[in-house]
Amino acid sequence: MADYIRCIDERPHEHAGRQGPWLTANKPEIYWSTLQTAEEVAKRYGISRERQDEYGVRSQQRAAAAREAGRFDEEIVPMTVAAASSVARPAIS
């Protein structure tokens, strides 16, 4: 599921309309990129892009530390997929 959502975020134009014409017509924001969503959050709730970015980095760092500490061992299971899967990547954060 997380990979599908990541794919929508990376290529929203490829997914618009696939879930039904009603969503595309009535809720186009469901296909917004992360950048569009961040801009809307900044405008609507007054949370600056900088604060959102800081939160995102902190979240990635915490997820990486938790994974390294084994906190997700009971939740993450190996599976074979056709494409690489996304996980918290401390090197990027």
C-alpha cells in the first residue's frame, strides 16, 4: 500500500482517473503531489513549508532509529515484489 501511495505522489498524472471519474471530478486533490499538499497546508493552517520539512526529516530519522533498534521487527516481513520497496532511508534524511 505504501508503495502505491508513493507512486501516486511521484506520478500523479498517471493515476488520476484510475480510481473512478467521480474522484477525479469531485476530489482532484486526492491526486496532488506532496509539494501541492504542502503548499495547501501552509496556506490553510499556517504551517510553514520549513516547519513541515523539519517535521518530515525528524520523522524519517525516528523511523530509521526505530527500525535499527528492532522496533518494527514484528511488523515488517519480507516479501517478493517486482519493484524495489520504500523504507525509511536515514542517508537521505
